Amino acid sequence: MKEKVIGFFAEKLSCPQEEINEDMILTGMGVTSLELFSMVVDMEEYFGIQFSDRELGSFVTVGDIVCAVEKKVICQGKTKQ
């Protein structure tokens, strides 16, 4: 799942997936709020999950999003990777 989430970042930011890690700070990567929203919507559709505005506003690092996606998928009993 981690690789898929990082893949969303790589695709949106047009950079190699190997250059993205969980410790990277979203604003430090140049991710705008609009880009983040777009990526999260794509992830919600792909994984069949949904984030609240509050959750969306709490994401600081790539790892925050990876953890949130994993928790949502596990809690909802979904296994798509």
C-alpha cells in the first residue's frame, strides 16, 4: 500500500518514485493544497475510502498519508493494493 500511495505522489509531481520517502514534508516537496486535495481524491477513489476535511488538514508528511490510508483500508476491511 505504501508503494501505491508514494506512486500517487510520483505521478502528480512528475518525479521518480525512488526519490519520495515517508519522512518528506508535503510543503517542502512543493505540494500545494490543490495538488494534495487532488491526490487524496484519487487515493479515496482507488482505495474506496474517504477522508474528512479535518483529516485532510492534518497531513504534514507523506508518511502521515500512508498511515491514514492503511488505517482506513484496514478498518474498512479492504485489501486493494
